Amino acid sequence: MRYWSILIGALIVSWTVNANSAFVEGLEDFPVPEGLVQIDNASLNFGNEEIRLIDVYLSSETLSFAEVAKFYRDTLPQLGWKIKTQKPTRCLFEREGEVVEITREAVKPLVVNLTLKSKR
């Protein structure tokens, strides 16, 4: 009986984490802060064994770019990304031969362009 309650508890915790976690489509390890959503039909995803290019647009009615930038400054280093550039409208991170650039495209509503590409 105790085994089942532990199993059910673990499943509930797992479901809660997954239900509240959002990731960039095509980048399963690249989180999206709550309140920021990926814009449908506004993305490019290309890759092969040597290079990768992912370009997506995200939007928010409630967040500012400063809040989005802070989320990524706090979160991405935990995933192995190192910040290279930080400006009021742009952040640049690097990890294992790849670069991700996060740029503010519009203010109201907030539109953010996220581009990941191989450094080659």
C-alpha cells in the first residue's frame, strides 16, 4: 500500500512540473518564462549533424523585456549557458558551440525574437 502512495505522489509531482513548464518548440531544454508564449507560424527550425538554426518569436501582454532578460540571466547559466552580452534590448548567451540571441522586437505587446545558431 505504501508503494502505491509513493508512486501516485511522484506522478502528481511529475505532472505538476510538466504542466507548469514551457519550452521553446524545437528546443526542449530552453525554458520560456510564464506569461511569454510562442507565436504560431513565426518560427524557423533548421538543422543537420553539423549546424543548427532556430528562430522563434514569443509574445507577452504582461511582461517587460527587462523581466524576460532577468529570467534568462537567472535560468540559462543553470543549463550551461554563459552570458556574453547584455543590453537593454538584447542578450547574448553561448554554450558548447552555439549562440542564442534574445532581442526585443516590440514593446506593447512585448515581442521577443530568440535565435539559436551554431557558431560555425
